[in-house]
Amino acid sequence: MRIVSLCPSLTELVFDLGRGAELVGVTDWCVHPKPAVDAIEKVGGTKSPAVARIVELAPDLVLLNEEENRREDADALAAAGVRCHASFPRDVPGTAAMVRSIAAALERPAEGERIAREIERRRERVLAAAASRPRVRFAYLIWRKPWMSCNRDTFASELLAQAGGENVFADASERYPEFTPDELARARPELVLLCTEPFPFQDKHADELSELTGLARARFAIADGEYLSWHGSRTPDGIDYAERMIESARNEISRTTSRGPAA
């Protein structure tokens, strides 16, 4: 089987399903697993794939993500007679279903079932643990200039919510709403996660936003975007990572409370 993947997390999933050797094309942003992925032909970006070259590669299947990839590229591939599989999981159960669907398309149902069951097992554990714990109000930031967060209809928000988080921008009308530092301050998050992708947030940006909002610096943390926004075979570890981030914030809240009021 000849496979092209146009989404980094799906490229990783193909390898974990045992089909990595059959990948004939991936995007410039597909970086895992190394070094195997480095040897595969790059066919452009997630939003700028070389459609003509992909058609030339004569893949049996092209994997796409409806958020990462453009509809017009999927339509162009389909019009050229290329079989496409598009997915768009917004939560953990949807990710388990996606893994099973892609595994079936790649004729690796047993491997897909193993990954999907592990996703479901860890989700059940985290939900049970979070049920008796205090909720943590959080904001998950994805961009700077303008500052942008996410609402509840996003994978990262749902991953953190199942671990006991409460998204302060959950009800925003846009999936990725813009906000001002004053609006963030008024939302009173107990945890502000600055994601490493798509914007590569660093500690200096947490320092900046803490100063702009007046919120205590201890409320800000850099978050690994690969664990919180990639969906597929990385999701089991992402579930655990989200739980650790929320639990760390709970511990900090407890320490702050014992010392007295904080910003």
C-alpha cells in the first residue's frame, strides 16, 4: 500500500499502526518518528501541499485532517481519482473512533484497536480521578499578536476539561477567539497554558503576559503542544500530560491559598 499523510499526528499514527514503511509522502511539518520520517519525500505544507506531485506518487490513500488541511486540496485530490480519508476529532472519544477508522483503511484493525482501547482506558481513569477533585479554571493560548485562545469545541480544551479543567473561554463564539490581556485578567484563570505550537511560546512570553494582566507568574506554564493538540497514537500520553498540568495547578492553588490571597 502506498500512503501519503498530510498531517503530522497522522504520520506518527501510520508508523504506530505498522505501515510507516509504506509512506511515500509526508508534509514538511511531519517530524515524528525520527529518523524514519526524515527519509520520506516531503510534499509541501499542511495548507500548501504539492497536489500535482502527490498525484504523481500514485498513493492508494491520502490521510487528511479537516482542520489542518484545506478542503480545496482534498477536492483536487479526489477529482484526480485519489482515495482520501479525512478526519476531525474534537475530543478523546472521537480520537479513538478516528484511530479505528484509519486502522481499518490501512488494514491494521488489531493495531488500531490496541491504541484505541488504551485511549479509552486512560480517559476512564482520568475522568474517575477528576470527579472528586476541584475544577481548575484555565486558558489555553495558541497565538500571540493577536493573543488567541480556544473554546470548548477544540481537542486541547476537551483534553484538559476531562482532567478537571474549566476553560474560561469555553463559550466563545469562535473556536479560536482573540482576547486582550485585560479580558484574560477579568476571566480569572487559575492556570494559563502557553502552547509550544502553532506559536512557539517561551518563558519570556509568560513573563510578558503576567505583567500585562497582573496575574501571578505562578499561574502561567509552557505547555507541550504535541501532547495537547496532536490526536492519534500520542493521545494516551497526552491524556496523562493534561492530567499532570491540571494537578500541578491544583497544587499551586493549594499552596497559594495557604499563604494568603494572590493576584
